[in-house]
Amino acid sequence: MELIASKITAVFSLVAFAFIHSLTASLPFKRLVMRIAGPGAEKLYLPAYSLTAVLTILPLVYQIYKNPGRVLYKIPSPWRWLMVGGQLIAGMLAPLAFRDAPHRFKIRSQLSGPQASETDSLKIRGVYTWVRDPFMLSGMIVIWLTPIMTVNLLVVYILTTIYFYLGSLHWETRLVAQFGDEYREYQKRVHRIIPGLKGS
């Protein structure tokens, strides 16, 4: 009974995080913030959004730490350290993605769509030349290269993978709305998740 309760609590924490994360990422919510707080809110939005994501994921991390569930496998050394190394490298993708395309996260550009100024054009560079969604790629590598897997972790990781995938589809829809035909052409050239493959 305790095992089932721990799974339910972990899933509930993940659902709560996904709801808050999706709400604060949505364009209607951003429109509301801009309307209430004014243009100055744009500079603070991304740091506040990131902080909110961290704070709302902490209850889930605590639940997994407190009730990890039965161990399914432990990867021995030296393979464990290769996996951790892969996680560290993948963890660098997210900051690089922000660095290489800061204009993608400008609220005014997101709300303006393809009618935004030329300075807000797509500008493909850095990690975006070989993958369209470095955030999903990074997240998938980090979670699935975990060298110790438990029952509760597996449940959370499966649900997280589904959330990542659906979130990536939604993010792509928004990028098409933001950049129009320029992004559609980019989709044909570069794969969304797997580096080196042509678009899909």
C-alpha cells in the first residue's frame, strides 16, 4: 500500500509541475503578464519562469529521494561514469540553446509572430544547426542515462518523456507561429530531436 501511495504522490507532483510549467509557458499567460506588468516584465520573465520551474520540481525530487522504490538496476563502474559524463555533456545543451537563440524567448516576438522586425528573424546558429529541439534532446539524455534505476524513477521518467514529447510538439507549433515559413523551411532541413537526420 505504501509503495502504491508513493507512486501516486510522485505522479501527482509531476502532474502539478507539468501544469504550472505549461501554464507559465503559454502565450495567453504571457499576454496577461505583459498587460498587467508592462513591457518591463519581459526582462524578468525568463529568470522568474526558470526559478518557478525549479521550485515546482523540488517536491517531486523530494518524493523520489524519500521513496525511490525497488531498485531495478545499477550500472557498475566504469560504465556508470561514462553515463554520468554523458549527462554532464547533455546538461550543457540547455545553456547553449539559450545562448544561441535568445530571440526565440522574447515575449514580444512570440506574441507578434512573423510580423516581428527583421532583427527577430530565425537566425539558425550553434546547436540549432544540428538539432531543432536541444532542450528535449538534453532532457532525454539526462534522465535515461541515470546509472541507478528504481521503480518510481522509471514511472516518473516514462511520464516525463511523454511530457517532453508533447511539449516539444507544442513548442514547434509556437515557433511556426512566431517565424512562419522561415521555420517551416528549417523543419525540412534539420531533425527535431536526432542530430544528423533530416527534418521530420
